[in-house]
Amino acid sequence: MQFLMGQDVNSELSTMAKAFPGNTESVPTFVEDDELFKTAFEIYKDGYPANEFTGLPVAEELMRQFGTQFQSALDGQQSMSDALTETQDEWTSEF
């Protein structure tokens, strides 16, 4: 884990994955090539990771319900609008 989270290795891994690094000192090279990614990376560095569901009642169930509807939309079984409506209906029933 220490190797993967090292600054240089983590920068390289995040570059290959086109993702933001886990090491706060790492900088993926793609943020230097694209202004939009550069801006997004600056916002990422200035903020902190948060899980919106942490602390909510039935948090795991809410995440599962959203994931199910989202995947259904991604594979074409329903529109994204329908997926969001279904998710909202399911969530409303939880509260």
C-alpha cells in the first residue's frame, strides 16, 4: 500500500486511470494538458472527500436503490429521467 500511495507511483497510476490521486501530493499529468481537468483538480485539491450518504438513516439501502436504477438506465432498460423518478419514489418511501 505504501508503494502504491507514494507520490510518484500514485501520480502515474492516477494518470493511467484518468482519475484523481489518493496521495494529496500527487499530480496526474492529464491535468496539465486539459484546462477543464486542471480546474476540476484544483477544486478537488481545495476540498475534501465526502460521502453524502454517511450518517443518513438507511444509507446503504438508499445507495443500493440508486445504484440499481442508475445501472438500469446505463444498460438501456429505462431512460435516465425514469431512473431518477423511480429513485426519488423509492427514497421518499424510506422517510
